[in-house]
Amino acid sequence: MQTTPTATAASLITDKWEKRPLLISGPCSAETEEQLVTTAQQLAATGKVDVLRAGIWKPRTKPGMFEGIGAKGLPWLQQARKLTGIPTTVEVATGKQVQDALTFDVDMLWIGARTTVNPFSVQEVADALRGVQVPVFIKNPINPDLELWGGAVERVARAGISRIGLIHRGFSSYGNTEFRNAPMWHLAIEMKRRHPEMLMVNDPSHICGRRDILLDVAQKAMDLDFDGLMIESHLDPDNAWSDAKQQVTPARLAEMFDNIKWRHEDVASESFHMALDKLREQINHVDDELLDLLAQRMRIAEKIGEYKRNNAVTILQTNRWNQVLEKSFGKADKLGLSREFVTRYLDAVHMESINRQNRVMNG
């Protein structure tokens, strides 16, 4: 089990945990000692990385894929920390992996998406953490399920872990083509709302799956007030043993960080707050009007449901729905509203109308 850290080491970990933004980087997988240590030294030379990450155990989709070097890579990580002074973090999926990581003084742990989705696995990890005060990150589950994510947080918290962070790495989504994992920002925002006291880190590498759009996603995360970033970096990304397309060199990583516009949640400016308050009051009035109009629309939908019930007509009228969409798209284009937004909005309104008509028609 992990030895008790010195006061200096404990203070360093605390300082890093409380730093904003917290920047985590390192290779997707530890491949050789030279690869890991050299990457760590190059990252340290940038002066921008707070925590060194490396995949030791890699849960893969199919058998035969590289599943990590295993526990023999932990001394390499320990050596990298010794040479650079950067605290380390690894992914753990079993109680044994927790014990091995702590034996080699890994400073922080994270629970991966494939583990978060399984409550039995999370509980095994949580049980192994009892009695140990080590910071733990929890990635969102592969599927878009906030209750699973929240359940994992609760299990780890019940094990006595006081420093828990969240990592948003996107969700598997049918039909998604732009990203490796669809960001579904609204889910991360909702998780942040439920746990405002927790560190929320964005993982552009696993959201993007390719390096050319990493900066765009990282910038959006910062604009949404995320507390940090986890981006994979490798001294030779094109020849990496896993996830080569989404990794960047330490030098490119430093360029990305230099190009991000780092913003603040608030500023001490009375004129700013006065102007913002006035605009927010306008939004409040518009929101009230929108809700009133939506309530009026639903009352009309219920009346339509009565006519359909009395005439044995189905709830869903596909041709009518297509007409609504096409008309709305035309108006949205003129008003400067994106079709993606209008589609999501109308889908929600349509489903509520269907539910109300169903209650009218079927009691």
C-alpha cells in the first residue's frame, strides 16, 4: 500500500489539485521507459503541465489490441516523477491495480469510462481505496447516463475519498461522425451543476479522436468554465502504440496552451455587473414569455388530441411534422438560428405534445 507522503509531497499534490486551470498531459500508453521518461522531461520543459498521465493498463474494445504494458511500467512513472518533479496519475479498473499504483507512489488516480459504466467495478475500486487519501478523478461513463456517473462519485465518496474530480471525455453516440465521442456538453454542464464543489476537467483527446480539432474543443471547455484539461502527448505521436491520431508532441501541446484564451468566471467590475444584470433581467422576461407561450401551445395540442380521439386518428402525423420542420428551418435561417438548435428544440416540444395527446386519448 502507498507509503505516507512527506509533508512537502502532500503540499505539492494539494497545490496542484487546487490550481486553475489544472493541466494534465502525457502519453496515452506507457510503452518503454525511455519513451515515458523522455516525454515527461519534454513536458516538464514547457513549464505548463501540472500532472503527468500515462496509461499503464489499457481496457481495449477488442482482444489483440495493445492493452498496456502493465505494472512493470509503474517504476518508469516513478522515475519520471523523480526526474521532473511532476505528480503522476494513472487509470485503475480493479482493486489490484489500485494497490499496485499506490505501492509505486502514484499521486492521483482516475477511473475510466469503461469502468464507470459498471457499478460492480467501481465498488471494487472504491473498496480498495478505503483508508487512503489520494485524489481520484472519475470519467463519465461511455453511455450518456448521468446517474451512473453520479453513482460512481457516491461510491468513491463513501469510501472516504475527500478529493474527487470529474473528467468529461464525451459519450458514445449512434450517428456521431464529427467526434470520436460526442461531447454532449449539456450533460457535463448538468453534472457540474449537481456537483459545483468538484473539479471538472475536460478531455479533448478522447472527445476528438484526432489532433486537428483539439484546440477548438479545449477552448470551448475553457469558455464553459471547466477547471482544467487532460490532453494526451507523446514524443512521437504517429508511431504511438495506441490512439496515435489524437496525441500531440509536447511542443505542439505548449503551442496549444499558448493559443487558448484563458477566461475567468467573474471580474471585480461594478459597471460589468450592472450591464450584465440588465441583460439578464431581459432574458428573464423573455424566458417567462416563452414558458407562457409553450403552456398555451400544449393546451392547443390537448384539444387536437381530443379531436383525434373522437375520430380514431393516430397521434403521430408524419406529413404534418415534416411541414412544421421545413417551415421552421426557413424561418430559422432568416433569424440566424442554427438548424441543429431548432431541431433539438422542436423535438422536445413535439415529444411533449405527443405525451399530452397520449394522455388525452388513452386516459
